[in-house]
Amino acid sequence: MISTKNDVLIRNADEVLTGLAGPEMRLTGGRDIRVRGGVISAIGTLSPEPGEKVIDASGCVVYPGWINTHHHLFQSLLKGIPSGINLALVPWLAAVPVAYRKHFDREEMLRVAARVGLVELMLSGCTTVADHQYHYYPGMPFDATAAVFDEAERLGVRMVLCRGGQTQARAMTDGSAPPQVAPETLDAFLASIEADVQRWHDPSPMSMRRMASAITTPNWSCRVDELKPMAREARRLGIRLHSHLSETYDYVRWAREVHGCTPMQFVEKHEWVGEDVWYAHMVHMDDSELKMCAETGTGIAHCPQSNGRLGSGIARIPEAMALGVPVGLAVDGAASNEAADMLSEAHMCWLAHRADTRAGERVDPPGRAPRSAQPGGNAGAMTVEDVVHIGTAGGARVLGLSGVGTLAVGQAADLAVYDLDHPRFFGLHDAAVGPVASGGRATLRALLVQGRTVVENDAIPGLDIAQLRRDAQALVDLMKH
């Protein structure tokens, strides 16, 4: 499906955002980008050289490829299920992901779901995906990890497979769960991760395949005495740890009532904090927990659309950023976010924190003017540049991929060339903000991963998207009957 030609020159872009923080976010001077061997070799005013493919970026804005730090690709066939569309997290879990996992008992279902999710992400400009794949159970008749990695390779995107699952049933959601939700033993869980690391994991800075150990939640998906063995085994294998935490107030109440502490204090006691750990959501965090994240380097995968869709709240991301907490952007699963693409997520991120009425509690970064435009207001709480930074460089930091996430010489050539050809972008005085601030989906003139063109003129070469739609609908119809 993908082009193997890695010598590329991108010319004449109207604007380039690099993903870097501060004044380095916007390129000044020449905005041409040369790619050699999958890596950015030069940036400036450049002339074509023999043998290189030239992409004319006139009328376009170039961003680094988005880095999606938390997804559940299998949920891409579970969008808009009526029984769960207006539920909060706990009843939604029981009504949708738990109940519908019975349908994912064959490889085709998972593969088509993963393909739909990856295609949706790619067409929004996403080049790296961290899939929290937790659909595993004893006696599973196919290899879910291999299937997801294979789909990502066919499409040409970077994949961090966060191997989830559970070692005990969750009382609040699993009372009438199908067999496909049955827990594994701790030994089986750890053995599977070790085998997958040996097969797939590449620790290099520009890795196309990574593994992470990712029990579904540290609160309810395993016994407390299993958390330290999980953490120590992951570190022995040289992989990161990932899970959900503090998505709703239920996490806070559970930790306080059962363990007499905050959720962050609970995971810290069991060695689940550090620069090699990141959590999805982190909506309900107090000041001490934000400080602990900053001090330990524990990261956050920020999922503003899912948090809004499930009524979970607005995470304190501006404060986290001010303290230096690693923050990445994420779409979460499509079952709780019916538009699971990075441009929709970026737009929501930009708006949600401006609408947050906790303006008086905001902490401004050192050396930066206060973000609130006026007393009681919060219009500057999240800038477009902030969103691009956390969605690219921030995500790379969270995932430990130091060779990706920014447009700079020596970095992987992962980038999106957005054509601002839709009327929603007409009249913009600052073209650079368009893909985030204007909403909707900008047309992709090109998407590159490691210098390879994986989207060209808003289409994925070799992909029959009409057939993918038919395949997805056939499987949705099957689930309905």
C-alpha cells in the first residue's frame, strides 16, 4: 500500500509548525523540508535534487504527524450503540465494551476494527498509535497482538501495542460478562507479554513497533499484590507501563474508601509511577497528585472528547503542563468517542480548557504571561501551539520515542501536509492554526511516516475504502442480530 521512496522534498508550505515548545514552534525563513532515508536532512529554502520526489505544499500547512497515546482499536466497530450513548463510564462499560466483546471471537472482527480505526487516524494526520488492546482471554483462538501489528504494518504507521487484560473479574461491570471477558492468570498474562516483547519490541528511538505492559486498570482489573510483579517484570523486559487512572470520581472514592489514599498514592505504593509510566484520562487529580506526576515523570494521555462524551469531566491539563508533567493527546476508543481522529481531538482540546470555569485555579508556566485574557476568563488557557506540542512532541515523550514528534533535522520524517482547500479555512489570517482551530477535517495532500508516503491526495494508496465501509457495515449488522 505504501510508497517505498524515501527521498522527498516538501516545498512552498504556507506555514510549518514544528511541535517544539516556545518560539521554535513556528519556522521562520525557508519552510522547505528535505527527507533522506526516512529522516529530515535539511530545512530551509531548498531546490529540488535529482531523483527526489517533490511534494508541492503551496496553500498547505505542515505539522508533525500526530501521536495518539491511547486508543482501543477494537472498539472501532462499536460506535454510537444506542444502549450506551447517554451513559456514564461504569454503566457504559457494562453495556458496550463488556457486552459486545462476545462478538470479537474471530480474527476478522478485530482486524477490520483495527483497520477502520487506523485509517480514520491516518486521514486526520496521525502517524503513531498506542493501542491499549485489552481483548485477551483464556483459549483465545487467534493472536490479537500479531493481528494489530500486521494491520499497522500494512498501512505503514508506527504502533505501540499496550498489552492489556485482566486477572480478575470486575464486580461493577462483569456480573453477566460473556466468556470473552474471562480473566487470565497472572502467570499467563506475564508470559504472553514476554513472548510478545521477544517477537515485536524494538527499543530504538524511531521504532515502528513497541510493546507496553498495560493491565486495564490497576484499581479493579487485578489483585493489589499483582501490581508490583507486573511493574518489575515490565522493567526487566525494558518496556513501559500503561493503564487507566482517575477517569471518573469512582477511582478517587475507591482509593480513599478501600486504601485510605489518593489514586496516585495508591499506584506509587505499588511501583506504578515514573518516567516509564503513563495513564489515560487522569481527570480527577488534586494538587498533590499533579505534583507527584511532575516529580516522578509519570505521563498523561489526555482524552478530552471521551471525557466529555462520558460526562467524566475536564482534566487539569494546563496545570499539568505548567508543572512539567509529560502530556500527550489521545482519542480513546471509538465506542466512547464516535469521531476517533486526532484533528477532532485537537479541536476539542483547544476549546475544552478555555471553557473550563476553574480559571482562578490556573497555574501559568514560568516565564510566560498569564493565560487568562481578563479577570475570571480563561480564553488563553490552551493555545493552538500548546495543542500541537502535546499532540506531537508531548506524545513522543510520553511513549519514549525520542526520534519522532518534531520537525527538526535528524528526526524521523513523520509529517502531515494539510491542504486548506475547504471553505472553513477561507479568510484565515493565520493559516498555521487552521487544522486545530477551524474544526472539521483538513484535506491531506500527503502524510509521511519515516519518509514514506502513506496518504497521498487524501487517499491511502492501495486501500479500497468503499470495500472497508462494506466490511465494517456487514460486521455491525452481524452484531445487531
